[in-house]
Amino acid sequence: NKKKRLKDAVVDFEFGYARNKDDIAKMVGAVQRIMEHGCRTTRSLGSGVLDLCYVATGRIDVVYSGVTTEGWKPWDYCAGMLIVLESGGCIDSLEGCGGNEFDIYSSSVICAVNQDLLQECRAIVCSP
């Protein structure tokens, strides 16, 4: 959906394996900021490639991972990234390195059905 906004979005996130107190606080804080801002609902599916394919099909609207050390591996991105881009979605790192291509070796990811939603969600997830 080219006009989807965060308040109407299904937001997916992945926590990964970080277990120290500071990392947990950062990950939970990001979800808390999303929920306080307002979204339709949240999900955590546990599979990076499935998350990306669900964005491509519109089952979820935005997914992010990598707030701390829980980023994905290149094999989580490769096929899913191609499917997202072919469907008209967009993908970037949370850091927003710029450029036209996502680096599959990035330690974070945010993927959405449109660029406005990606930017809106990234600003909230990455805010202090």
C-alpha cells in the first residue's frame, strides 16, 4: 500500500539473542515508542526471510531488527530483499546509510511497503 501510515500499520520486529540488561531495554523501548505513537498491531514472527516476504505480500507493513546486536545475517536478506524490491517495497538499515542499495552485511534492517512508512517508523525506533 503506497499510502500506508504507521497508525494503520502492522509492525513486525525481531529481538534476536541479546540478553544483557541495556540491550533488552533498548529493544523493548523501541517497541514501546512504536506502540505509544500508535500502530494497528505488532508481531514478532522469528524469521527474517519470512518477515520480508510478508512485507512483500502486504501481510505486515513494516519490519525492523538491529536496534542493538540482534541484526540478521546475509542469508536472511538475500532472497527476501529481492522479493520485497520486486513487489515495490523498500529496505534500508536503521542507520539509513543512504544510497540506492541495501548492504546485506548491515547490522540492522528496516523494510516497509513504502518509503514514507519506512522513514516514519525508523524515526521512532531510533529516537532516544
